[in-house]
Amino acid sequence: MKLVAGCSLHFEVQDESPLVLMLRPRSGAGQWIISETYDLVPPVPVVEYTDLYGNLCQRMTALPGPFEIHTEATVQTAEDIDVDPGAPLTLVQDLPDDALLFVIPSRYCPSDQPAISKKAMEIVADVTPGYDQAEAIRRWINTNIAYQYGVSDATTSALDTLQHGKGVCRDFTHLGISFCRSLSIPARMVVGYLYDLKPMDLHAWFEAYVGGRWYIFDATQTEPKGNRITVAYGRDAADVAFMTQFGPMTLTRMDVWVRTDDGTDE
Amino acid sequence: MKLVAGCSLHFEVQDESPLVLMLRPRSGAGQWIISETYDLVPPVPVVEYTDLYGNLCQRMTALPGPFEIHTEATVQTAEDIDVDPGAPLTLVQDLPDDALLFVIPSRYCPSDQPAISKKAMEIVADVTPGYDQAEAIRRWINTNIAYQYGVSDATTSALDTLQHGKGVCRDFTHLGISFCRSLSIPARMVVGYLYDLKPMDLHAWFEAYVGGRWYIFDATQTEPKGNRITVAYGRDAADVAFMTQFGPMTLTRMDVWVRTDDGTDE
Amino acid sequence: MKLVAGCSLHFEVQDESPLVLMLRPRSGAGQWIISETYDLVPPVPVVEYTDLYGNLCQRMTALPGPFEIHTEATVQTAEDIDVDPGAPLTLVQDLPDDALLFVIPSRYCPSDQPAISKKAMEIVADVTPGYDQAEAIRRWINTNIAYQYGVSDATTSALDTLQHGKGVCRDFTHLGISFCRSLSIPARMVVGYLYDLKPMDLHAWFEAYVGGRWYIFDATQTEPKGNRITVAYGRDAADVAFMTQFGPMTLTRMDVWVRTDDGTDE
Amino acid sequence: MKLVAGCSLHFEVQDESPLVLMLRPRSGAGQWIISETYDLVPPVPVVEYTDLYGNLCQRMTALPGPFEIHTEATVQTAEDIDVDPGAPLTLVQDLPDDALLFVIPSRYCPSDQPAISKKAMEIVADVTPGYDQAEAIRRWINTNIAYQYGVSDATTSALDTLQHGKGVCRDFTHLGISFCRSLSIPARMVVGYLYDLKPMDLHAWFEAYVGGRWYIFDATQTEPKGNRITVAYGRDAADVAFMTQFGPMTLTRMDVWVRTDDGTDE
């Protein structure tokens, strides 16, 4: 599908604030960026660099006063995500080197915590190792964790979410990743846009490496859904914050939209 | 200056032809990509990857029949390029690791050929080592090599250009790079757009590492000119071809434009 | 000083166990590997790769039965570590791109936890921003955290250590890193060898980026001490485990040694 | 086989000379570095970095007077190289991104020269595309190019070698690479050690990407021979010079050895 996705951020900047943004999707295997706009009001100098995971990061310093960021991309996306029930576990010895990073614990995915691995073992007790384990995890989260705003914040880890039983897409994702890693299945966080997400917002989901490749899993959805736009990959939200600020500035308004190219279905 | 730069390529494809394109400028220290369009007619699947130098490369396979590529970017550019007469030579032992690559010879810049280093020594005979050497080289080429179409082709090296005394921007650039490297000054090729270039075309120039940083040198111009958009960096034209094709297809038409954002000065 | 440093690991392997080891120091700015031995008994196939941080990682699969790893390196080290009281804070906007990674929280360094930043602010209350802050943090830990075995394990985070007031070099390091990051000072973990460490073991310390470069800080020591051999860098212990195992195997014995080249001072 | 391979370089240094060396093999898929020695007499500070291809490079500055480098490694090597007659051509569209670099021409492998592609077409006229083409090229060179010292130098390209019909391992390799690339088969240069090479010296051969992987081809040998130690990969000799010097120093003596671990068969 040809999608138009974007976001607007409005800030009130109290004092010079260095910022790192990740708001530029890259063309890749599953998506082609047909056109893109990235506008700063007022304009400030920006340097773009690529982080360790290959994400495009934009560095700038916001100046005191109002500051706005407007980005929009027209992207050719895949209608469906690949699913592959029964795909076998990829043994650790067969993982590509660059997948190994995604089996170790990270800030919000403490997969080394006994409570995480204990629960993961329960969830996959009778499940075929591999794709079906990741899917069982995804489904368990979708069924057992309540989607609820206001119960988690930027410091909430998957362990917290497991204990409280509530959270938003970020928390669902952290929990899915943590369960997978505790079973030695590489799992990584993806942030981006999802068509027809309700309510519309920047979104997060995870990918697990099984059957020799990465597959998409979204614990917030009941069914597999395509038409996703990946903006960044990382170990968890620490790596893929859409914005990291280092100074006093307040986000006063944020709008996110994903619509089809012909203007319908916002 | 806010520039709108782009190009259109029209092909007649005889048989399935894999292509690698480098037509997507990246935001960086000297330029900010405000918006961008990259359209393929008819659409074909594309994979984008980053090459060893950090350039964005688009891989695709063109199908038999007519095929068109349209790209355009709106870019905030620097009005002027930095010049720094007297900036000292950076000794080899003080070069950053990633500059070392640019002192060794490459396909079209055979800086190890005695004829190249002999002439370079002549040109810089009484010149202060460093920036002034690169500038003397640039000026010598601008004065002594005739800008002429049709005398060089895709296999022409800097040695050929030195012998024939004629060429286009690609050849001027290769010669400048070769002279610099023969003096142990790192030099790299840049391809991109230059505002107000006459006649308008995709352009090439070089950068030399002196005084602890890279400086822009353009041997096709009499004066330092800013408002450049870098699309790719590399050792020479082998690395930064805007298009590399691996099948039977014919470029039937190519348009390139650079204009100011308000539509003037195409 | 010319040091001979090494370790021997003896395992009893119950079943095929994939392993990733980081036991090979690399020559770098501060150390030159004169000679090195890396022996596996019985020999198994090994693949070496470089992780995201540039560390050399050795992948192998241990087979059932006894398994031993013996590594030793002769290394020219720096007698002293650089200290630079008064070196200013490097502002976030002036950090190199690859240092930004080291200001975000990680598994064992949850610098985003309010308890961490609150304590860090206390410690550096009247201290000049920059080097002196990192040194104040180092000294505070050295003074206030008790060096004690058996109170922490592989899941212990800096927050745990702050609460319990006890730990080993790994915990001291995580706490130092967390405090620094909460002040927007990039900090990274180093694992390696330290001459004259008592009791001898694999060691860990941290580096903080202030005054435009990385400096070494070791909260386990009362005075700055040189003659260190770096084996790996990373965000925290999750990145730089000297061994990550994915199967049932038991470490039955481990020896670590660092001695001068003439055989004294083990 | 367990091999001990090394070299000694003796220099007379007239004035401070920056050097870049590539003399440190890395453990990898086909070889395990059991032990290694790298000694400089007199010792000078060294910085090691990884180049774009992943090779370990040692930077140093030799001081006036005699200077010696002694390196030796004990390496577990593969007895045989893989051969796979009939393995199909990997189409350009199916190549991994990082193989694309090796189809473009380079300094000593001007595969874009019509004389190269014409001859390559002749050689593979009736040969199945893929492995058999690379093998036909290898055999043609082995049969038709005379192995002869003193007819080529550091500026000799594959085109020169094709015209003169003589050369050494470096030239054989450049020619094989050039032929392959002119057929859109990725080919790269390897430098290293070969057991039982006569006369013993640092050696060079090439690898071609066919049938979905890299295969070894050595045009200097009549039969496939294993027990190779790879020191560096690159596009051609410009990338993988075992030593690049930037100052006045003279190599007065060079010894190279490869023997079995038990001391026989030097």
C-alpha cells in the first residue's frame, strides 16, 4: 500500500537543548521511501549520523522559544507481514553474528531476571521451539496484559509490566522481547508507524529471529497486520527513542498520522 | 541557500537489468535534506543499503520496456565553501585512520605512476605544504586542462587526462585527486549537484585533507563556489557512479536541474 | 611495562554448549600486544567476529566432557593513566556521534532512575563540571561502597548496589557509569587486566568522556593506577561478559594472572 | 594442519617514516590463531585499527636507524580448499550487498578495459556460468602466463600482465580478479601464507563469489591446495599491501617462513 505517514512535534524550549531525533525511515527490504519531508521551524543546523544499528539519527540544538518539527514520508509498504507457523528455532550456534547482540539483556528487557524466564517457560511449555514460541508469547501478552495508558513511564521495564499486568505498546514490546531472549531467541524492538492503528500514535513492536530470519510480532494486535513503516531498530526503547533531549524543553503538542496516498483512512 | 535539485533518467530496458543507483543525498554536516522524492516508473522493488563509505545505494532490477527514475531533493546548503590558505599539511602519522584509505591509488587515480608524481612535484615546487598545495593543484588543472566533452570515457584515468590535456569534471577531479595523493595528501571524489553550474549536469569535485580536516576543491571553477549538494563520496568514479548497470538497457534521456526554492535561477 | 597476563578456564560440559568469549585484547592506542596464545583443549572450531563496539569475540561450541581455555598475552602497557583535574565538561552538542550511545541507560546502569540522578547530584553538588565530577563520583564510590564478595550476582544493577552499599568491581563500575550518565557524561565499561590487583582476577573499571576525550576511572582503587590491559569495551556487563554460555556447562576452575615480563610480581 | 608462519623485516630508516602494516592474521571461519608474536626492534608506539574490509592494520612511525619487525603465528588451518565444479553463477541481483564492491574495477584490476573483457569472454566461451568460469580463468592464467620475477613492479596492472604474459603471484591474482569482474563475478584479493610454497614468500591469490559463497582460486598452482593463512582481503594490492611506507626507509632483508608445528617441512 502507498502510505503517507508523519508526525508534528511542538515544543516550548526554555534553554538551548541538544536533541537527538530518530524520525527518518530508511528504504529497506520491506519499504520504499517514495518521498519525504523533514522540516524544522525555526530552522537550526542539523547533523545526521548512523548509529550502531544503522538507524539515521538527527542531531541538533533547539533554541529558546517555540520549536516545531514536521516530518512526513510517502512509503510503499507490504500489505501483509510474513507468518510461518512451525518454523524451527535457530540454534545459537547457527545465528548470524549480528543477531547475538539481541539475546543479551538490555535496560528495559531484563531477560536475565528469573521471574521473566520462569514465566516464559510456562508460556511455551508445550509449544514447538521456534516461531510458535514467539507467537505463543505474543498471544499471551495480547491476552494477559491490559492495554492501558498512564500506568507506565519512561523507566518502566518488562519486569515491572509483568508484575503490573498493564502497559502500552512500548511495554508489550519489552515484555515480548524479554520472554524471547530468556529462551535464547534473538528479539529486537522496532519503532515506526502502523496503518489503521487506533488510536493513532507512534508505534512499537518486536521482531524475533526464528527459522533463519527475522519475523514481525505485534502483541498489541489480535491478528497479523501489515502496512508498517519501520523507523528504527534497537535492543529496546533506550536505543530507539524517537527523541532524546538534553535540555529544558517541553513537548506541548504532538500529532501523528498515517493515511493512504489517496487521502482516505487517516 | 534552499535549493531544489533533481534528475530524471529515462531508459529503454531490453532485458532484466540489475541496477545500483546512488541518487539519494544524505543530511550531513554541510547540508540538510528538507524534503525528497524518489520515484520509479513503473515501480519495482528496491533495497537500499549503505556502502563502505556511508553512501546510500539503491538496488533494483529494471524490467523490459521503458523505465524512468525521478529524484528531487530540497536541500539547505552552505552559501560558501571554507577556504584556508596557509593551512598546514597534516602529516601521515597525524591522519585519522579513515583518511589513510584516500592516499592509496585507485582505478582512475593512479597516483603511484611516476608521471603523476613528477608533475605534482613541479606544480607545488615552491608552495607551502598543505592547503596551498591542493589549491595550486586545483588552479593548475583549471588553467592547463581544457574542459571538453567527448574526449574521455568511462575508462579514462588521470594519467590519460594528464597526457591528453582535456576532459570533463570527472577527469579534472581524478587528476586533482591523483596529484594530491602522490604528495601523501588524502583526496576523495565527491559527486553531487552544484548550483549555477553551466551547463547543468551531475557534477564531480574533490576534497583534500589538510590542516586537520577535509576541504572542497573544484578544478572546473575559477573561484570557490558554495551551494553544493553532496550525493556520494568515494575514492574515484568507480566507487561513486550515480548508476551501475548489469544488463542491457539504454539511457535515452537524462535531465538534471538545480534551482532556488523560489523557482528562479534554474 | 611489559606484562604477561592470562587466564585459564576449566569447564565440565554436560551437553553441547555454544559459547561466546571475549578474551582477546586488541592492540590499540594504549597497549601493544607483543605476543598472544589462545588455546582450546580439546580443540574445537572457532569463528571470530567483531561486535558493534569493535571487540573481538570468539564463537565456538563446547562438546560434552572436560573443556579448557588457556589465553595469555604479553602486552606493552602504559605505566600511568592520564588524569586531568579541571578538564571541562564536554557539552552534549560537542560529543562525537559514537559517544552518544554511552549517555543512555543500559541493563545494569539504569541512569534514568530518579534515585541514581538524585544521588549523583548530591555527590557533585559543588564540583566543577567535567573531569572533577567523574573523579568525585569515583571517590565517593571508593569511600562509600564496601568491596565485598557474595553480595551481588549477574543480575545486580547499579540501583541495587546503591541500595545495598556493597559489591565487587563490576558493581562499582556500574554505579560509576550510572552516576556519570545521569549527568549527561558518557561513560562506558572496560573489562581487562590490572597489574598488582589484589586479589588477582579479571577486572572492570569505567571510562568517562570529559574534556574532549575518554579518561580512565577505577572506583576500586584509592589512587590512579596504570598498567592496565583492556580486553573489551561496552555499555555495561551485558555487553562485555568475558564469557556468555548457551548450554549446560560448569566452570570448575578459573585462574587469572598478571606478571611482569621478567617473571616477578605475579 | 597446525602451521607456524611468520616473517622478519629488516629496515634501514633514513628519516622518521610513518608505516602502515598488515601482518596480523585474524581468526576467522577457516583459521584459528592459536598463538602469535609481533615484535618491533626497537619498540615504537603502535596503534592498531580495522580498515573498511575488516583487516587489522598497524600504524607506527619508524625512527632513524635500523628497524626490525618480527611476526609469527601458530595457526590451525584447513587441509583442503573447497572446490565445487558446476556451482552456478550468482546473479548480480542475488549478491549480498557487501559483494557488490568486488565487481567494480580497481587500481590494478581494470576490469572495465575492453581488452580484459574480450579475453575473458574467449576464455569462458563454452564454460558453464559460475564456478567453472572462475576455474577456467584460473587455469588459463596458470597455463598462459609465465611465472617470472623482475618483469613487474608495484605499478603493474592486470592489463600490463595480460600484454606481457609474465608476472608473479600478485600479477596472476590481479589478472584473475579482472577477468572475473568483467563477467560480473565478484572477485577479491587475498594475501597471506601458503604452506609448501616454492620459493617461500608472502603469497597472494583470489576468491570469487559463485554458487552463493566465496571460493579460493590460486592461479600460481596447478592443483587446489589448502593450508593457507589469510592475512588480509581487499580489492587489489592497493588495499592489501603488507606494508605501506610514507618516508625514506629501505628494506634490507626479508625472511618468510611457514612450517608445520612439529618443525618439519619449512
